[in-house]
Amino acid sequence: MTSPQPIPAAQPSPPDGEVRRVYQPVEVHHDDGSWQLGRINAWWQAPDGRRWCRLRIPRSGQAPHWVSFDPTRLHLLQSEGT
């Protein structure tokens, strides 16, 4: 299976003090209809109000990278509890 490209977006450089570290599993849905499991390992809200997340897609060959959060393409999965 080839790895589709992640959700495109310009990568911000948020200040460390404004980044909230997390462990959030997600389904990444691509334009071609395919999907992959991934993880969000940080959140940041830009001064313009846009929410960004640092996305990691295991076995994709890509380093974790910042993407603008789009709930139609990044489906948050339950990470604990029932």
C-alpha cells in the first residue's frame, strides 16, 4: 500500500510555551478515499484562532508535522475509557 500525502498546510513554528502535548489517536482520511491511523502528539492555537496539530503517521516515512486541524479529515479516536 502506498502512503497518501498528508493533509497539506503551511507548517507553523509555534512557541514551545503555547504547545499542549497530548497523545490522541486519529483516523486520517485522504482525498482519494483512503485512510490511515495516526497520532496527534501536540495541539497549538494560532493567534488567528486556527487550531493546529502535530500529526504523526506511523510507517509513512514522514516525520511528525504540523497540520491545520480539519475534523472532516482527521477523525479523533477514543484513547482511554469506555
